[in-house]
Amino acid sequence: MKKIIKDYSIVPEQLQKCQFKINTIISRIVEKRKVKIGNCYKKKDVKQKLSELYNNKCAFCETDPTVSSYWEVEHYRPKGKIDKEPKHKGYYWLAYEWSNLLYACKKCNIKKATKFPITGIRVKKHPEISGKPDFSKFKANSIDLENEKPLILNPEKDDFNPSKHFQINKDGEMIGLTEKGVTTIEICDLNRFDLCVKRKKVIDDINFIIDIYVSLYIDKEIKKASLKEKIKKVLYSLKNKIEKDKKLEYTFFQEKIISDFDKLFIARKPELKEELTEIYSEFKHKNKTL
Ligand SMILES: [Zn+2]
């Protein structure tokens, strides 16, 4: 997962136009009639804006779904019903709410479905003011919704920092460091086979190159200065790729490869620990933000 910056006040036009439909949904809920939620949230400009903001990458797994499949407009808070809460009608009032819409691949969307566990107080119905829906409280950062304390992470939250919640390992897996991290991995199935294979390949490719340079150095075919230059080149080329290619898949994972280079790569080469640690320290010193 990566942090996404979305301005909740700039709502796509087509979505603004269907806000009034919420009144119909609410009336039917109040009258205990069957509710059908339309698909305004899938209009062209909504999809276009989400594609741009998310750089065509799934909010949860960072896969580009357009390569092999299609993507879906995901309701962060489920619009129709909530798993394990049969009496809850779902967050019907957020069906067309811009701050509730994320970009998700089909696989994450299907896994997440109607699940929305929280540790705080569940909001059960639409907020009102003088008997009318209070749209000012529909936003994801409104106090009542924040007080639900959701366990599924939202990449659009102001304070979202993936490093706080996730670690990675050499097998391409994500490891939850917090309850929210663990729950998000579990619910969206972020360690599914195909994802681990793709993420592990990034690590394996780097290991392959490092192994070549390390062998050349051990066999005295290259000198320390050359080893240094080549290993730094590997690190810089990964860093540049992440910075320049906004559509690059699994960016969080690739950033972690750089910040955990000692654990993932140096630890594998105890015979060259001193040299590799020195190279990595120099790299880190020049790239303090990593
Ligand atoms: Zn996904």
C-alpha cells in the first residue's frame, strides 16, 4: 500500500450530480422499502480521476489490474451490507461519496467484499441535521466515521504511513506490524500466491546481480572500488525507478528493499558483511530520506 493524496473537496462532476439520489435511497430506507443503489459512482469522470490519483494501481495490493483484467470502484465502507452484522443496512449514504471511493483490483475487491471490522463505535445510519441528511458528515474524515476506528487501512488517510503497519520478507510476503496491518493483509489476501511470486522476483533479480559481483570480488577479478560502484549502481537504479515511474507496481515493497537492504541482502553474505555494510552506509548517508 502507498499513501494517496486525494482532495475530498474536489468532487468529480458526475458524482456531484448524483448526490440528490441519496435522498431517494434514504427515503426508501426510512420507509423500510427495498433499496437499489445505482451505479453513478462508476461514471467516466469518477473512474478517470481515480485512475489518475492511484496511478492505475490497486489501493491495497499495488497491482496494475489493467494489464490482465479490469479494476473496480471500491467502496471503502461497504454500501449495501456489513459482514457479520445482519441488522446493519450498510453505509448506503456513502454510496456516492467521493471520500469513500477507492481504486481496487478485482481480486482485492472480491476478498474485501462486505467486510469492515472496527474497534470503535459503529455508525448505523446516515447523519442528519433538522431531519435532513447532513452531507458535511459524510466525509471519511468526519468525527463519527473516524471514531469507528476501522481495522482496514485507508491509503487516503492523512496520517497513513505504510512502514508503520507493514514489513516485508525475502519470500515476497507482507508482514503486519500492527493490528490494522495484519487485518488488512488477511482481509484483502495480500499474500496470495501470484502477488508473492511477483514481489519475490524483484528480490531474486537483485540477489542474482549481487551474487555475480560478490563472486567476481571474491575471485579477485574486480577490486573493492569496483564492487562499491557496482553495488551502489544497483541501489541507485532501483531508487530512480521508484522515483520516476509513478505507475511502477509494488512501490512500497521496492522501497522496503532499499531500506532493508542489510537484512535482505547483506545478511546473506556473511563473508562480505564488512564491505557491503560500508557500501550501504555510504549510500544511506547520501540518501538520508530513505
Ligand atoms: Zn489489489
